Amino acid sequence: MNPPPPVTLLVIAKEPVPGRVKTRLTPPCTPREAATLAEAALTDTLHTLLRAPARRRVLALEGAPGPWLPPGYEVVPQSPGDLDERIVAAFAHCDGPTLLVGMDTPQLTVGMIADVGRDGRDAWFGPAADGGFWALGLADPARAGAVVRGVPMSTDRTGAIQRSRLAEAGLAVTDLPVLRDVDTAADAVAVADRCARGSRFATVLNSMAEVVR
């Protein structure tokens, strides 16, 4: 039997522009400091996914690429609309097993997603500690509209509702580890303490120790 095809890794992110990203970090951070942390988190995520086996790597980006973007990614623009619609549109650029992740979990490791697309499951779900989710994978990305559209985003029930939608669609789901998103200064400190030593995010956060710790 042939092994399953390697997964497409899909990142949905905003260009790290001051005043447009990580606004809940201000205060204690300035908008520029918050954007610097966002850029570090996104860069760590992109480089982690470069180390993971993949057939394609796609970045669905709101804004323009910058020097933080490493080679190896296809960049597509995010569609307008609410987050559920933007997620559905991002999946539409993909075929075959696809895992979508955001820019809020720089503590992500290759090992956390090693089985995605290879374990014979229909979906993969990464819950976030705040009640959202950090990852969503589909063996058939064409099903994204049916299982994502209409899920209320940015609530403490978003993850539970999204996970239920997958089950209600009859999909066999693999649950990935619970991770903490970087939304607040307390989140940033907790996540930095769990990042690999030498990560960009931890290095930037530690340089702001007097601000956020």
C-alpha cells in the first residue's frame, strides 16, 4: 500500500503592521512592540513548518509579504469577510490533506503535527486553551465550507463548536495538543517560556522583559 500523500501546510496570517496586529498586547506594549512580537511569532511558525514534510506550503496573507517570509511558500491573498469565510477561502487554494494553522502559537513543533495526513483520519483539530482552536486539518479541503462556515469565531466556545461540527459531519478526527494562543501579555510570557530556546519569539519577548513581565 502506498503511503498517504504529504500534507499541504496552510498558514493564515496578517502582515505584522503596528496597530493592526496583536492589539490586545497594547498596553503594556506599544503598537510597534506588539507588531514585533507578532512578526517573531509568525516567523517562528513559518520556519517550523519548513522543517515538516509537506507537498506544499501556502500562506494566506492579509497584507503584503516582508523580509520575515522565508522561501518555500506560495502566497495567496486572504479573501474579505468574517474569519470563518476567510478560512473556507484559504482551504479553497488547497487539494489533498491540508492543515491550517495561525500565527499565534510560536511554540508549535514539528512533532505536534507529524501524523497529520498520514494516520488515515478525515480531520485534525488543535484546540486552544482560551476556547478557540490553533489548527484545523481536513483530508478533503473541499469540505471546509460545510464544516467551518457559520462557526462563531473569537469566543470561548469557538473550539467546542468547531469540534462538534467535524463530528456531526461524520468525520473521524484526530485531536492535536492543546496550545495557548498569544493574545495578552500574560499569554506572551507563558508561551515564551514554552518556546524552544533561541526561538525568535522568546528572544524578542525577553528583550521586552521590563515591559511585559
